[in-house]
Amino acid sequence: MAYDAWRCQDARMSKPQAPPSEYSRRSFLATAVTTGVAAALVGRESLAATPTAERTGSASSGAPVAGAVPVTLGVNGKTHRLEIDPRTTLLDCLREHLALTGTKKGCDHGQCGACTVHVNGRRVNACLTLAVMHEGDEITTIEGLGTPDRLHPMQAAFVATDGYQCGYCTSGQIMSAVALLREPCGPDDGAVKEAMSGNICRCGAYPNIVAAIQRVRGHAS
């Protein structure tokens, strides 16, 4: 019986082996990755070769933009006459067309508050509203609030209390905080936290942000 078993083993070992597949799993993955990287590089080069104005639907390049509509916006005390895609959000209009990049794009869903600006004195999430809806409105961004030489009191308070860490949410936090000064809000920290709940700080600088606001309000503890 042992002899028969060895015969069977010898037969299996002597059986001609099928040639290896031309494309192994490893070679397939390598080919797929290489192809994907090449496609990404081609796409990136194509995007880089496309003028920014064309990518964002701006008429500033001189080329007509399909479906573009005229809109006049008052931003930080200046009048801007633009032709934009009617689907352009106020956030993208400020950043891409007017180069006011202090207003940040965070979630782009109105959940983080990084894009907060003032429209006629009221705070608004710029990612949730279309630019064409604000014909004739007065819009204020962080660039129009103060200057490095003459900070708004809220900006100065954020510096004094270290109310920021990475700084990405800071412009939206400050714009909401300034709007809060004109809104009904109780004197205690809890009321401030509730009023500022639409602005997220992923670094967790909330105590310092509240301290900055209370400092300006004259309710510092």
C-alpha cells in the first residue's frame, strides 16, 4: 500500500505542469496601478493647461461662457460686475472670481461654518447660497472686517486669547462672533456656545473662542 502511495505521488510530480498564466494577480495589480497613475497625470496636466477662469465659469478670460448671467455684487465696500454661471455659489464666487480666499471652503454642506460671511449685516453660510441671489446686497468677508494694521476688536481678541490653532475655521468663527454682537444672546458662556454652535473647530479651541467673544462683549469671567 505504501508502494502504491509513492507511485501516485511520483505520477503527480511527473505530470506536466500547466504553464504559468500570462497575467498573474500581482502583474494585473501592477498594470492597473500604473494605468491609473498615468491617467491621473494626464488629467492633472490637462487641468493645469486650462485657464482658471474657464474652469470656474468666469467671463474674465474674454471667452464667452455658456449660460453666464450678469450679476452686480457689493463686497467689502466695492462694486463688482461679473458674468457667472447661475449655479455658482457665493462661496465659489468670492474665492474663484474675486480672489477673496479668506472665506474658507470646509464641508461645502453648511455644516462647519468655515465659509461664514455677512450679507446685509447677517451671517450666512456662503456655500449654501447662490451668488446671483445677492444682486445689490452688501457682502462683508473677513478681508473687509479689519486690516493687519487696524484689527477689528474681535480679531484682536482672538489673538489675545489664542482663539485659534490651525486657523482654518478662524475666519468663519470671527465672522459669526461679530454677527453675534448684534444678535440677542444671553450674558453667560453657555449662551455664547449655543449661538456659535454652527461653527466647528476641529482643533477644539472652543474655550478660547468663547473667551474672545466674552472679552469683546465685556462679559469676560
